[in-house]
Amino acid sequence: MVTATGTYAAVTIVQKGLPLLLLPIYTRALTPAEYGELGVLIALGIGLAYLFSFGQEVSLFRRLFQTGSEPDERQRLLETGANLLLAVPLGAAAILAIPSVLAVYKWLNVNPLDLALVLVNSALFVSNTVLPFTVLRAEERLRDFIRLNAILTVMTTVLTVAFVVWFDWGVTGWFSGAIVATLATWPWTVRILPWPWSLKLHRDHLRGLLRVGLPLIPHQLSLWGLQLANRVLLVGLVTKAQVAVFTLASTLALPVTLLAGALLYGVFPSYGRAVEDPAQRGALSAIVTVQVTTVVSLGVAVALIAPPLCILLFPPIYAAAAPVVPLIALGYALGALYAVPLNAVAFLAGRTTFAWIVTAVAAGANVAVLYAAVPRYGLEGAAVAVCVGNALLFIGTAYYSRLVAHGALGYEWARLCSALLVLATCYVGAVMTTDNAGAADLMLRLLWLAGAAALLVRLGIVPGRLGLSKASQTRDDPRSAG
């Protein structure tokens, strides 16, 4: 498990870290208005990817474990999944193209060509990545997973930089580069994962995929509404330059979500094994403790490190992002924590039917707070809306998990509370002894974080080496050890 988690984390750091490292270049190559528009369209594209994926990432992953190692059944499942993930994204993009190009671009105040490129890019990305990446994670083929991600990441980075900076195509260049990179990666995808070319949809597997996947569509769209829709909605409340500031703050807080997602992919196989083997569930308690502690640590680290970096690395117009980042990082950490009870619902109980209700309520609260707070408090109000919505998401999902998966997943409450106390003390101490002024404050905050990490290891809350703690290893099955 630890080997897989480290691999997914490393891949995510490289894949998403390159664009983050290039942010100082992009914020200078694009005007604040262009960067604000780019932030809106990227957020919209991620929402479209949620919609186009049809909830199949979790559904297909679970189905792969249920099918077992029978070659014929596995081939029938892959044929069904491949055709579903090819037909739905491209068909949905074609349906949405007409209203988007005719009307939606005016509401978003963006170029209609750029909006059309967003639709195409989201559809192609889903069709090209969801099936192979899900299969490679389920089979823990780490080398192929790294190779395919590396190809896609390098090509996307090179082409977007060339089109945005060198050719000076602005926002259009960003999405044009992403589309070309996705198309160029497709032959490698087919080579790494032999593609099921049959056009068959096998009814039994189709029902199984849709039964778990369909209820996740409103859930995932509501999750998008919590994490990214604020950029889209802000278009009607503030200027494009202010949207650019909020986009930068959200992007600087993004490592919380990205690395928490990498960790989530790493523990997926443990949940998958526990679906058919209840004896594996006892080992999940120790895994959950490390997962929760890591997510909260990421939130604290980003909240402390990102504000000084904002002052040091970006043009002065983006300095207003510094006080906004910690609130967004807190919201993203709360949003990432909801995955723990949701895993119990989706994998251990297999009852996702009403999970979307919690997410929809949280997304609605986010929008309500956004419209109530932004006119009075500006971008800080938008960040508070992120926190409120994600807090409701976590609390509501935990309650729903208790109802439908009660007892399926245990928690080590003493160790979790100790970890939260250490991290809260670290954050308060760092904020009280430093400012966002520059390099000296950044170094002192890093020392606070190093001290907290050492204490967590000393208390045995997280492992001090690449493995689980001794206590957790004794409870774990040898097959799940990394």
C-alpha cells in the first residue's frame, strides 16, 4: 500500500506540480483578465470532466475487484467500460456544444472558441484516461501508470507553454495545447493497455457499472460546485482581475486536494480487497489514521507556506491572494477528508444511491454563502463559502456513512485527536510568531512544520519510515503490505 501511495503521490506532484511551478510565467504571460478567464474555463472543464466520466472511475474500480481474475469476464467488463467512456463524453460534448457556443459564453464573458475547446478537451481527456488509469491502479501496474502519466504530463506542459508563451495565443493556446497532447498520447494508451476494440455493451456489466456510477454523477457535480464553481460564479460578482486573484489563491491551495487524491488512490486497493474479504477491514483503521493525519497536515502546510510564496513569486497585483489561501486550504482539507466516510459507503457498503443529497446540500450552502458574503467581504467571503460548504460535506457524509455503513470501518480516535492537537498547535504557533512578509517568515514556518512532523513520528501517529507502524503491520494482511 505504501509503495503504491508513494508512487501516486510522486506522479501527482510531477503531473500537477509542473503547472504550479510555471505559474509565475503564466501570470506574466497573461494579463490578469486573461488569467481570470483561464481560471473560469479550467474550473468549468473539470466540472465537465466529472459529468462526462459518468461516475465510472469508482464504479469501474469496484467492478474490477468483484469480477476477479477470470479473463473472459474481465474482457467483457473492459469492453463495456471502454465503449461507455467513449460514447458518453463525446456525445455529451456534442449535445452541450450548441447552447454553449450560442449563449453560455456570454454569461461567462469568455471567447466562444475557448468555450468550445473546453468541451472538446474535457471529452477527449475522459475518454483517453479514465479506463486505462483505473485499470492500471486496480492492477497496481505502477511502472505503466508512471509511464503513461509521464508522457501525458510532458506533452501537455511543453505544448501549453509553447502555445501560451511562445506563440502568444493566450487562453486559446492553453486548451489547444491540452487537446493536441491528449490526442498524441492516445497511441501510447493503446500500447500500454491493450484496447478492447469491440463495440459490445454487455448488459450485466453495464447494469453493474451504472448502478454505482449513476448516483455518483450528481454527487461529483455537487463536489465540483463546492471546490471550483466559485470561480465561475464570481464572474457576475467581481471583476476579472479579482477572479484572477481568487484563481491564484485556489491554485496555490490545490496541492491539498491533489496530494490527498494521490493518497486516496494509494489506499483504493486496500478498500477494494476489503469488499470481498471482511477480514481485511481491520487493517483499514490504521490506514485511515495515516490518511486523515496526512490530509490535515497538507492543509496546515499549504496554509502556512503559500501566503509568503504569493508575496515572493508573483506580481504585486496578486498580493491580495495571500490572506485568502489559508481559508481555501482549510476548505480543501475538509473536502478531502470526506473521502474517508465516502469510501466506507461506496466500497464497503456499496450504497451510493443517496450520497449525492449530502453533496448537493453542501454545494447549495456554498453558493448561498458566496452570494451573501462576497458583496460585503470580497474574496475573503468567497473563501469562507468554500470552508462552509466543505465542512457540511464532511459532516454530512460522515453521518450518512454511519447510517448505511455503520461498523464497516473503525477509527482510532485517540491517535486521531492527538494528531489534530499537534497540527493545530503548529498552525497557531506559526501564525503568532511570523507574518507573510518574505523569506525569513517562510523559513520559520517551515521549522514549525518540521517540528510538528517530528512530533507526529515520535508519538507513533504516523510511520517514521516507508511503511506502516509496527502496531498497524501486525493487524494488516501480508498481501496489503507495500
